[in-house]
Amino acid sequence: MGRVSLSLTLILLAVCLAVTVFAGWRGQRPPDLLKGVRMAPWRFLMLLFGAISFLLAVHLAALFGITHPGG
């Protein structure tokens, strides 16, 4: 299995961060009962893409050779 390149990691990180911010913005808006219920779980999507962003940031650090102090 091949390694994920630096450029692909940066692109995915930027996309995930953008989705995290957008989902956070949509999730904090008050519900509008006249429009009906929300069909997208915005807060869950914010947490999911935030976690993926964290994993991509760890992968980015590994690409630059940064490791934890014990290893």
C-alpha cells in the first residue's frame, strides 16, 4: 500500500477543516421550526471532520519526521 503524499494530505486537511467550520456554523444556528426539522446532523459532522482533521495533522507531523518523545 502506498504512502499518502504531502500535497494530498494538505488538500484533505484543508477540506476537512473547511467542513468542520461550516458544520460548526450550521450546528450553532437556532432551529427554524417553520422550515421543518434539520436533515443533516451538523454537530456530529463537526465532531467527525474535526477528528479526521486531527488525524491528518498527526499524519502531517509524521511526514515531517516529528515523533513523540518516548519513541
